[in-house]
Amino acid sequence: MNVTILLITLLAGALATYLVGKQNAAKVALLFGIAAFIETIVLICQHNAGVNTGFMTQWIANPNIYLAFKADGLALALVLLTTTLTPLIILSSLGNHIEKSNTFYALVMFMSFAMTGTFLASDGFLYYIFWELSLLPIYFIALLWGNDTFEARKKAILKFFIYTFAGSLFMLVGFVYLYQQAGSFMLKDLYNLNLTANEQYWVFLAFFLAYAIKIPIFPFHTWQASTYEKAPTVGTMLLSGIMLKMGLYSIIRWQLPINPTAAKDLMPTIMVLCIIGVVYGSIVALKQANIKRFLAYSSMAHVGLIAAGAYSLTLDGLTGAVYQMLAHGFVIVGLFYIAQILYKRLDTRMIGEMGGIRQQAPKFASIFMILMFASIGLPGTFSFIGEFNLLFGLSQVNIWYAVFGGTSIILGAFYMLRMFQKSMLGETNKKTFADVNTTEATVLGILVVIVIFLGIYPKPITDLITPSLVEIVSYIK
């Protein structure tokens, strides 16, 4: 089995979901999502056994473009995140009334297909195609099924689309220049280029614009909070849980190994931007009354630290960045699902209008508390493993990076505990709040088990990603 089977499954799932009609669309999408998850586990087992599960064949002769997929441990880790979260996100939406549900779920499956292709592609042009394809479904998901009035969400979603599309064009220019030097878009050929320092600076900055907007890194973040707020919860989960990881992954896979000299020279400036984002996101989160905007700024603070770890150029920093990509994906999807449950029960997203929920729904409050502690990196959760490695990697570059980056833990604990107290404790809201049902308990329970299991035993992820990261660091050094 190679990775093309997985991609075909996801694409076929999108097509089948659209054709099956509205009544069974969610079930068909869920079925294909589970099949993709099982196939990912098989691919990882084959990879661990030394089987090459990649694929390459020439696609276009002139210019020289390949259908090439690199199924190494780093790529498979992000594919695992994608194919684990996709069926959980679909399952979380069951029972919701969704107009034109077959189109909606087909777009979800197609987005999963595009993001998976982005993580696996090892030809730069193919990678760019998948990168851009992932933007289309989330645009329509957020625009057509989002919150607020159509005009209000159109403005926010259009800003998101223009920002990310414009940044991607700079990346495309960078790839075209690299092709002129190497005669190929293949990852290995680009790694082996001997670019001058000046050439590296321009290519590095072209890539940086695309990735900084997608992640987002301060000050390229202005699209994020409004888009997260206006998008439906499924769209917000896809954006925060998986899509922003495309930018973080691409820093490690594409940007740093191709431009090592520029990465070293520009590191101090980028580190400052990342750490500003950590502090800024945390402070702004404290002031948010809307729980979705609160989680959006909280996410910005976390991914700022992940980006700083990636740009540290150390093996520990890169390892911590990958750990935290995965941990953040599982945790933030769980938190946005909790925000959706709160909205369904209380008909409000205002934190100040909640309260006393723990008395009525102790199971829900307990699960919320676990994910909240995971978000702030409590020992015993996967987030702690990631944050420790990130800060250790930053300390190897400059101790002050670790000190200021570490404020994310302190500030994160403050704003998350404050939000939990306001929403779960205190006086009871007048509305009755039912405890978690079977679907909610299943989705949240799986996320909690993953976060705690990998927090106690991260070895499977460590063994999977370390060889790839060691290879990448060898190009950076």
C-alpha cells in the first residue's frame, strides 16, 4: 500500500458524499473518514517496518513536474493528525441541521484530501497545488454556513481569502525562482541547491509571507479572530486544528532546509515577532467576551510559541514544535467543540452570560477541565511534552527567548482558569444545562484519551518523527 490509496479514499469520499444526497451525507463522510484513519495507521506500521510507502511518477515533462509524495515520519505524523480529526469533526456535527448537507460534508472531505496532499507532496509545484486547493473548501464552508449575517461573514471571510491567497503567490514566485536554479521542483533537488546568501534571503521571505499569514504570526494575524468567529464550528475546527499546521509544517519541511543561511541570519527578528505574538495573543485573549474569539487569540499565542521553536533551528526546538502541533490540534478542536456545546445549550457565546454549569453537568465540566489543563501544558498531558521541548530548544539559542516564550505558560494558565471559573463555576445560569450525550462524550472522550496517553507515553510519536527531523537539521547545520 502507498499513500496514493489514502488520497484516493479521501477524494472518493468527497465525491460519494456529494452524490449520495442530503439524508446520508454525514454518515458516508464519516465512513470514508474512518477508512482514511485506518489506512493511515497501516501506512505508519509499514513505514515503521521499513517499507517505502511513498510514490513518484512524472506528471509533466516541460516544466519538469512529478506526482511525488514523501511518506516519511514527519509527513505521516501530520497526516495522522488530519485523518484522526476529520472523522471526529464530522461526528461532532451529527444531529445539527445543516442546509445542503451533502455539499457541506463533501467540502469537508475535499479539504481533508487537500491538506493531506500538502503534507505528503515532495514536488514543490504539486505541494503548491494542494496548498491552494485547501483554501477553496474552507472559504465556501465559512461563507455559506457561517455565523452572523451573510454580509458580516462575507467581509471577514473575504479578508481571510485575500490575505492567504496573496501570501501564497509570493511563495509561488519563490518556487519558480528555485526551479530556474535546479531545473526541478523536487524536494531533494531544492535541498541540494547552493544558493547565495542574497538569493536565500529573498526566497526565505517569499515563503515566510505565505507561512506567517497561514499560521498566523504577529503582525499577520488580523484575519484570524473574525474568521474563527464567523465560521461554523466545523470550519473553525478545520482551520485551527489542521489548516494552520500546514504553515508550521512547511517551515520545517520547505523553508528552513532550502534557506539555512537566511534562517540563521533572520532568526533574531523572527523570534521577536513570534514571542510578541505569544504575549499579544495572551493579553488580548483576556479581554475577549466571546468564547470563540477568546479561543482564537489563545490559539494565536500557542502557535506563536510553536513557530518560535521551529525557527530555533535546534533538534529539540523542531521536535517540540511537531509535538505541540499535534497536541494543539487535538486540544483546540476539543475546546471549540465545547464552545459549540455551550452555545447549543445556552444560545450564547458570551462568557459573562454563562456560569454554574458544573453543578448541572459535572461530566461536561470535568472533560472541559482536562482539556483546559492540557491547553496550559499541565504535566501528564501531551502539551507539556511539547512545551518543555520547545522551551529547551529556545534556551539553546538564547535563554531570554525561553524566558519570554515561557510567559505563554503563565499567561495561558491565567486566562484559561479565569474563563473556566466564569463559565463553569459561580451562580447557575437560568437555563437548564444537560450533561454530555453519547456523541459528545465519544468525541471529547477520544480527544482526552489521546492527549493523556501521548502525555504519558510519547514514544510512538518520537520514534516516528525523529529520523526525519535529524535529516532536516543536517541540512540546516
